Amino acid sequence: MPAQTLAARVDSLEQRVTRLEELPARVDALTLQVSQLRDEMRSECSAVRDEIRAGDERVMEQARVLHEDVVSRLALIQEGAKARRNTRSRDRKG
């Protein structure tokens, strides 16, 4: 490989230094983007948690309604069973 001239080496070094000088600004821009991304993600995650919480509340309310319905139906079934037993026992006595 032929040796580079002094002028070519200086040119190469100047280009490298120029690129290195651009790095702090690029890192600052990247830092800002990461910070914005974190803020957006935090906000979105919070919104998702709120939606999940609201969904959980709706599901629990539906579960309560269904539970009350089942309890009332069981009570009706028990009343009907007691009435049938009373009717049978009267029929046997009479």
C-alpha cells in the first residue's frame, strides 16, 4: 500500500475531526428524542392503565348484577321447593 501524502493525511484528519465535532449536537438531538419518547410512552401507559381500570370496574359491576340475579333466582327456587314440600305433606295428611 503506497504511503499517503502529508496533504491527504491532513485532509483525512480534518474530515474525521469535522465528523467528531458534529457528534455532541447529534447526541443532544438523540437525547431530546429519547426524552420525548419516554414522555409519550409514560402518557400512553397511563392511559392504558386507566382504560384497564375502567374496564375492570365495568366487569365487576356486571359480575355484581349477575351475582344478585343468581341469588334471587336461588331464593325463588328454594321458595318453590318449600311450597311443593308443604303441598305434598298436606296431601299426605288429608
